[in-house]
Amino acid sequence: MKRVIISAVCLMFFALPGNSYGDAHQDTGVVGKVGLGLSGNFNFPVFGMKDRFRAQEAFGLYFTYARNARNTLEVEFHRTHFDPGKIQEATFYWPEDKPEEWQKITSPLARNSMTVNAFTINGLYHLKERTGGSDGVTGGPFITYGGGFYHYKNSVSGLIFAGQPNLGGGIDTTLELAPFNDTDVAWGLNVGLGVEVMASSRAAVDARARWNLLIGELRQLESYGVARTFPLHYFEIGLSVKYYVM
């Protein structure tokens, strides 16, 4: 896995065009500098994911390198903890005393949450050159794109076993499904738009909106009306601050 990550970083690094000869003869601002960034987002599950989870905050950090006036390379980590999941509120039908009479049952001890740890390599293409100097552009819109590894873990426990027979004494709420986890390391990608504002010659703030796609799945729970979810999607909106240290 380390070789894959190193190879991907090298590929994106050399794919971005270098500085032109003229860049060396002007104040280039952040061009050629390496920085650190912190981000705070709200992640919104979409498509099948929205039937399982609600929006949650996420936090991240990244290393950034302003390769030239239009291109930036980022190596990012961000973490999202979707809690609680909607499966905690899922119901199923069970015959109380007569097969023709069905009762809707909830699982009061149900627990569901999901954690996503994302390790991605991102490129930013700035629509205006960040040339620095008194007449230079110090910010503007950009397109962001990237991909990498998304480790996810969906944990479910406390669901009452929906297939138990009716023995005339009511449902046995102590008879539960065995707790389980849907966990994997999935390939994923992200794409979005943003805008950057330079607060000084070394510090910047940006706002961005991105869509994330994970090639992973969550199992179905047919008795509870929960379908298989594949692939996994979430949409994020957030702010980040970055400081170019060298």
C-alpha cells in the first residue's frame, strides 16, 4: 500500500506543470511553498447513504504544495463519524397473537454508527493565476479533484431478531441479532469547487464543496426495510485554513 501511495504522489507531482522562466523574475507569492492546513466540514450522506445516516461534522488536516501559479497538490486526511445511524430507528412487523394481525416492533437497545477515515491525494486547479506582487491575484475560485483510500467501519448491534416464532408469550426482546461490522478499505474519489482568499503572504482561507464516492458497500437488512448500499456517497461543505511554512 505504501508503494501505491508514493507512486500516486510522484505521478501527480510530475503531472503538474512546473514554473515558467518568467516566474523566477517576479514575486510569486505562495508559489513553490509548502504548507499545513486544517479543515472543518459538514458531510451530507446522499443516495443510499442518506437512508442510513444524517449529516455530521468532519475534521481533517493536509499538507499542501503550491506547485505553480495555477496548480496545488494536497495530501489529506479527514475523519467523519456518522452517529447515530437511522437503523437505530428501524422497525419490523411481527405477528402478536394471530398471524393476520401484525405489530410494528422497534429495537430499543439498537446501536448504529459509522466511521470513515479518508487518506487522499488532491489536486487544485486555480482558475486565476496566483502571481503575487502588488498587482498579483491573491485568491480566487478553483476546481478540486482527487482520490485515495477510504477506511470505513459500520457497526450495528442490539437489533431484535425479526424471524423469531410466535410462541404465544409475545416477542422476546432479549433475542437479538449478533452484532456485526461492515468494514473495508475502499478506493474512492472526490471532485468539487472552491474559492481561496489569501489573508497574507503565507496564510490563506478557502471554502469548498466536494462530492465523495467510495467503492464500498453496506449489507442489507431486509426484515428492517434497509436495502444494500453500493457504492457509498457523501457530499461535503466546509472551510479550511492553511499556512505556508516554507
